Amino acid sequence: MTTIKQKKAESYVNNVIEQVKEKNPNQPEFYQAVQEMAHSLIPLFERVPHYMDYAILERMVEPDRMITFRVAWSDDDGVIHVNRGFRVQFNNAIGPYKGGLRFDPSVNESIVKFLGFDQIFKNALTDQAIGGGKGGSDFDPKGKSDMEIMRFTQSFMNELSKYIGPNVDVPAGDIGVGGREIDFMVGQYKRLRGAFEKGAFTGKGIDVGGSLMRTESTGYGAVYFAEQMLKHEESDVEGKKVIVSGAGKVSLYAMEKAVELGATVVACSDSSGYIFNEDGLDVSAIKQIKEEERKQISSYLDYDENATFHEEGRIWEVKCDLAFPCATQNELDEDDAKQLVENGVTAVVEGANMPCTEKAIQYLQNNDVRFGPGKAANAGGVAVSALEMAQNSSRVYWSFDEIDGMLKDIMADIYKKSASAAKEYDVEGDLISGANIAAFKKVADVMVAQGII
Ligand code: NDP
Ligand code: 2IT
């Protein structure tokens, strides 16, 4: 039976979602992220109505600020191009804005805002003092020379440098932005600032002041999270057949860790298609192709004569026990979810941000597939970014094994927090609701303490 408290909470949440739609036309990814978050908070608002009185959710969906700017640069032939740069500084209740930069032609205000909004909660789950932000540009890094990448990132930094700093806003990488791009930004920022502020960026090269394990941390963390989920079912990653979408920073290290723990990774993809080998893919060869040669995934066939490349079709048609979507948002839809269930998948763990559509998630959950939401499962990357900030401030550097130990503990803690919040709010087993409630509570309590701002 629906209680009055429940009705009040539902109508409050629906009202906030409607306002978000009205105030932010044409931002479908942003509504999707807000909707998922807001719906799972109904049980919390029922029990703790003062969050509604303090208008916490209304305040959270409105970023502190959204910065957009022109990025003009010239290519190797002297032709001038103009791109758009973005940084959303969403919420700094618990620490400086923190989140990646994405360079991809699809980047727009909606994408940046969905990522920035989710980042608030992901960062809160790590229990480190980092707020939520995100940014990027509609610049396409594919096929660009190192010098073009350098000129673009310098121009991007000429403007962004005014808004960031180790205690203000600390960018890192995301799609299309890795160590090369971050190090160029560090160089230009240092020049503009006239000071060596290492902690203004994370994901730096090791000699530039980066942390060991930052490169591996998101992918490894997602697999550590999967281990926690499976442990709960008295199962393990060992012996499982795994598929991982993408072949980028997250995907490569999710595959590496899964193989290290005794799984067989039978398929992975990139934007051109997917590769498959029933007996297992050679992850070091894929790393060579994607990280060193910067080529498309079909080149893998030169290394492995038993593998096949599928330009048509979707990776989710491959039979597996565990699926890790690690490429991009909304890459796994309801039809893909049906196919996975038909093929006997037992768990889906999101390495990417919002890779599964709402309908896909519903279908998976209704069919008893264990689901690891991105906000929790891919938080290992930003968690190690916060460890990089800590090392930069203290000027003390930790070993790979020390950081790996901390990452394992952080992922286990995120799992525990999410599972126990789900239990406490009567949605046991639903890690999406659990993660959302635990993260929201942490930020909301600080916002209440800090007053109406
Ligand atoms: P990268 O740019 O390193 O890699 C992205 C990979 O996904 C590339 O291999 C790309 O292909 C592939 N890809 C893109 N679109 C598609 C598609 N439609 N189908 C199949 N493959 C596709 O990015 P990251 O690995 O850093 O990021 C991946 C995801 O993880 C994003 O959602 C990001 O927001 C999220 N994330 C990243 C973190 C990080 O620390 N880097 C932390 C937490 C989340 P191609 O090589 O052909 O371009
Ligand atoms: O989505 C993410 O968490 C990231 N791209 C990493 C952010 C960070 O600041 O390390």
C-alpha cells in the first residue's frame, strides 16, 4: 500500500525531474542521469523528509557553473579550426571539483552535464574529499599528429587555466584524453601560471608527477568490484567467460585484471567492430595495437590467426558469464540485454559511465542478472586520482603494490556501502539504489551543514 510519505516523496521527485526537463531543453543524457538518481532516492526521502525541505536535490541538479569557450587552433597544414570547450563545475560540497576531460566529436552540454552530475556521487562513494566536475571538447583526436594534439590542448588550456587549480578544480582524462594530452596541459598550465602546481591535474605521466597505477586503476577497480559482487554469491571471476566492450584505458586494464584472475576474455571491441577468440584474446597484443600503434582493433588478426573480426553485429551477441561495458554511454540497450540473458550472462558490471540504457538495466534486473552500476564499479579511477593528489601535496610517493592494496580496499568498501544502503532502505540486492542513496546522503548531509548556498 502506498503511504502518504511515499506519495509525497514520489511527487517531489517527479516534480524535480520535470523542472530539469523544462529548464534544460535537448539534454537527454542529462535527464537520464538525473532520472536514474532521483527515482532511487524515493525510499530515502520517505524516511528523511528534511532533504526535501532543504531542496537538496533541486540544488544538486543545478551546477555551480557551466563554462563554455572557443578553442581555436591550426592544423599541420596551417588550416585554422574552431572547437568548443566545456567545463561543468557541478558541486564542491566535499572537496574541489574533480573529474575528467573528454575529447570526442559527440561532446556537448548534455554529455558533459550527465558526466559531471554522476561524478558528484561517484566521487562521494570513494570517501575522498573530492567534489564533482567534468569537461571536454567536441574536438576529434583521431588521426591528429602529436603536434596538432599539442596545439589544440595548449589553446584549450589558455582558457581553462583561469578556472582550475589544486584546491579549485582538478581535471583528468576520459574518452580521447590520456597521459599525452594531460602532460601537454600540465606544460601549458605551468607556463600560464608561472608556478609548478602538480596537483592541478591527475593522470599525469609518472615523471611529470603522476601516480603509479592511475592508468590501470579504473579497469582493475571494475574487476575488483565484480569480485566483491560474485563473492556475495559464493562465486569468483576465475574460470568465467568474459566480454569487455571498448579497447581504451578502462577496457584494456579490465581485461588484463580479469585474465590475471583466471578468466578467459573472449571478445572486446572498438568503434569499428569487435574481435572474438573462443580460447581467449591476447591482451598484451591489444594493448600494443591501441596504446602504441593507435590503430583499429581489426589489426589484432595480424597477431592471432584464430581470432575473427566482426564489423557488423554487436559484441553483446557473444556468449559469456560476465559482461563489462567499458566504452561509452548507452552502448548496451534492451535488445542487447535480452541477447545477454538468453546466452546465460550472470553479471553485468559497468566500467563506462551510463553504458546501459534504463530499459536494459530493468530487463537485466528483472531476469536476475547481478548489476554493478558505473558510479560504484568504475570509481577506482577517480579514487586513485585522489591518491595522486594526496601524493602531490605530501611529496611522498607510494609503490604500485601499496596503491593496489588501497584500491582493493576502496572498491570493497564501495561495494559494502552500496549493498548495506540497499538493505537498509528495503531494496536489498539493488546496487544501483544502494550506491545512489549512500552517495547522495554523504553529499546532502554536508550541504545541510554548510547552509543554503
Ligand atoms: P578511451 O578513449 O581510452 O577508450 C574508449 C574506447 O571505447 C575506445 O577503444 C573506443 O574506440 C571505444 N568506443 C567508443 N565508442 C564505441 C562504441 N560505440 N562501440 C564500441 N567501442 C566504442 O576512453 P576510456 O577508456 O577512458 O573511457 C571509457 C569509458 O569509461 C567512458 O564512458 C568514460 O567516461 C568511462 N570512465 C573512464 C575513466 C578513466 O579513468 N579513463 C574512469 C571512469 C569511467 P576507438 O579506439 O575506435 O576510438
Ligand atoms: O569518469 C571518471 O571517473 C573519469 N574519467 C576519471 C576522473 C578523474 O578525475 O580521475
